[in-house]
Amino acid sequence: MSDHAASPSFDELAEAIRQRRSVYGQISGLRMDRFAPGEAWSTLPYRAVFVGDSDTGVIHGGVVTAMLDESCGMAVQLALDGSRAIATLDLRIDYQKPATPGLDIKAHAVCFRVTRSIAFVRATAYQDEESAPVATATACFMIGANRTNMLTDRPAFDGAPPPLDAPEDPAGPFATSPFARCLGIRLADNGTLVMPFSQQIVGNPVLPAIHGGMTGAFLETAAIITVMRDLGTSAPPKPVGLTVNYLRSGRALDTVASASIVKQGRRVVAFEARAWQDDADKPIATAFGHFMLRPEAGQEQD
């Protein structure tokens, strides 16, 4: 049988993408609502566990990052024939405005160019109208990144993955960040942060490999904690933009991250962060971005 004859129809490909995606994408509730060649529309239902700051109720930026990463991946798969693995090379997120608490988030992703090895994507996350985005993204994906095929190969795990929940920890550093607690992020004695491996953060369930959006969320969390610690602030900074470069696959191991302030202004802070696993000299991802500082109690907003 020829490769052409063995390829699924477009509707079969779309159904496979719906049913066999990342572990995190499935348990987060992310669903693909509509599809077209190289184009995907998706919805992420609001959940309390996604909140990044319980004082404001605003969703963690990492939740938006993970949604856009996966939605971009859907669009890339819908531009291909379903026979090749893909992996995020880089992802840039620009946060336009905080998501309104309690409302679902939608995304529209378009794979606008495909070469032999690289796919280029752009996406918008929004709530009411696409013309009023919560965030926008651009990304590059590697085609044929490995020999697995998430749409056909058997996952490495048996049974249902664990649900997303956020254990209470009122005395911990993430007392007001349910999503950070959901990921199990903890502070190490040397000042780094650790995200323990768990099935719920898996992207490719065949390898298995950590979801790129989870790595991005972890890097952003490390940067938030670093900025608050170094500047002595109690209010988490507001994300403005984040660019993540994926250097290696995140394996089924605990991940460590550190961050530093690159430039500090009166209102905006530039940061960089890096994540690694068993070798600090071999990072799996790096990030660069900007935060807007929130006014402390008693200060006036500019």
C-alpha cells in the first residue's frame, strides 16, 4: 500500500487530534471546537485550579502559554498528514490583557507556512471576541522531531492520568497561586525552583516528554518568584511578554529552574530564566521576557 493510500482522510486526522493529544491538554479540558487545513479553534473551560493569583482571581500566564502552545500544535498537525511527530522550537507570547476571572478562554491558531523541517504558526487567545485578545503568540515547530506518532502509537502510561488539583498550603510560597501548587513547584534550599515530574504535565505521552507549555509555565513562575524576592515586593508582577526557546526534550525527570533580573526600571523588569534536569550545563529550555510591576499597598498606579 502506498503512503498516500495509508494516510488518513482530513476528517480522520482531525478526529485523531481530538482524541489523542497531550496528557495535559486532555485533563485540562482543552477541546478543539472547529478545524480547517492548517487551522484550529479551541476552548479551555475556566477552572479554579488555573488561577495564578487568588487575590485577583486572574488565570496564571502559564495556563495561557500552555493553551496557545497546544493550539498551535493542533494547527501544525492539521497542516500535515498525521505521520510525523512535531515539537515546539520556540514560542513567543504577548499578553494583551488579563483574562477575566470565571470565563472560558478560546484560541484560534493558524499554521501559515510549512517547509520540509519547520512549521510557522500564529495564534490568538481571547474570551469574548478574537478582535479583543487576551494574548497573541507566534511559534516555530520542528517537523519529524522524533520517531513517535502521538496519533497512532501507544502511550507509555496505562490508565487515566491524575486530575488537576491544587493542594492547600497556606504557609507556603505559593499559597495564593493554585496553578503553581497544581504543578507541585517547590523552592529548593539553593534558591532554585523544582517542578517534580508527574503524568499530568506530560505533552508527548509516547516518549514520554514534558509539555512545552508546562515548561514555559515553570520558567515564568521561576521568574515571578525571583523578581518578588529580589525586589522585596509582595504583589506578583504582571506578565507582558515571554519568549521560550526549547533546546532539548523534557524527559520523565524532575526539572529545575533559576531566573535573574536583566534590567530593572521603575515600572518594567526584564528577566531571563533557564530550566534543566540532570545537568545544569544542558538546559532543556531558556526564556526571556518582561513584567510590569504592580503597585504595592499605599502606592498609586501610574
